Amino acid sequence: MKTIRELYAYREMIISLVRKDLRGRYKGSVLGFLWTFINPLLQLIIYTVVFSVILRSGIDKFYLFLFVALVPWIFFSSAITGGATSILSQQDMVKKIYFPRHVLPIAYVTSSFVNMLLCFCVIFAVLIVDGTGLNLKAILYLPIIMLVEYVLALGIGMLSAALTVYFRDLEYILGIVTMAWMYLTPIMYDVSMVPEEFKFIFNLNPMTPIIVAYREVLYYKQIPEIFTLCHAAVLGVIILIIGSLVFSKLQRNFAEEL
């Protein structure tokens, strides 16, 4: 509760850091903020060519099937890999002034989340132009799914941020981990394609129910199963609690380690 009260007191600092990150993310580049949309679109084109033309997946409108899962995944992977260096990148501030250190990973993950929300404008436009349309009742569940993913990403972001201060190689290891994690998550294939004997392992992946829920709402245009949402929410809350506790434990010696 003390941490929550402190974070509320420093809410203006979080907002300021989010704005700074959004403004500075593509500063100096020719296309600037357009890279927010170009990056997922380029990945979409590459994966669509591979899995629709070369390795035929047989999934109807594969580009939509992939896009509605790829955008949330880009946010999640960015929150983990970028969040890992959120303390290191602000080490001068950590050494010189007092503020709840949770502010830094929270600001980075929130900035990445705002980027994802902007990309969802493109998803909605594609769904409408394509003629697939939207199920308005199902869309009402979308903010819940996004919130669950944000909680999960924040928990892992805090955990990786704290551990990277003590173990710098983790920054590079996480790049490999997220790449492997993406292929173990039903992003480029349907969860029904996973062999029955491996489904239990896949369901331990906290991103599996989240991706399934996004796809049910945006691709299949149906209300997500309550079990799927509850499963994702429980995993997200557990990981956030673990991440917050570990972060609180390790933050005491951040200044000495930096």
C-alpha cells in the first residue's frame, strides 16, 4: 500500500516520462512517429508472404489472423526487452534524486502500451476496409483484454528491469527468449494446431490466453470465453505481484550497483 501511495504521489512524473519517451523514441529519424505503424506493417508483410505463399498455412485471410495477434505481441516483447534497461538508461537520475524506482518501468511499459493503442487504429481501419467489420458487443471486451496484457507486461517488465541491474547479460538473453517465446505463442498459427499432448504446456504460457482472446474478438468477431479471460487475468496478476515484490526487494541497492 505504501508503494501504491508513493506511485500515486509521483503520477505526474510517470506522465512526464511517458511523454518524453513517446517524443524521443523516433527523434532524429526521417519518418519519425510513422515508424509506430511501419514497423508492425513490415513484419506483417514478411510473415504473410512466408506463411501464405511459401509455407501455406491454409488459414482464411491470414494477414488479418496474424495482424490482430502480432500488434499485441510487439507491445509485449517491447515491454520486456525495453523495460529491462529502463533503470540502466536512467541511472544518473537513480543515483542523484529520490523517487519510487517503480516509476521507470511503469513509464516505459505505459509508453509502449500507448504505441500499441495507436497501432490498433490501423487494425480497426483494415478490418473495416477489408469488409470483415467489427462485432460491437465483442469489442466491449477489448479494453479488458488490453488491461490484462498491460498488467502481465508490467509484471515481467519490473522483474526484468530489477534483475538486469545486477545481471547485465540479461538484456541480451531476453532478446533470444522473446524470439523463442513468440514461436511458442499461437501468433502465426491457431491454438487448435497444437498437438493435444502439448496443450497443457502451451496453456502455461501467460500470453496464450491473451492472444486467443484478441483473436476471438477481432478475427472471429465473437465474445471471448470467460475462462480464457479469467485464465489470462489470474496469470497476469500473479506475475505482477511477483515482479513488484522482487523489484521492491532489489531496488534498495540499485544506486550501488549502477
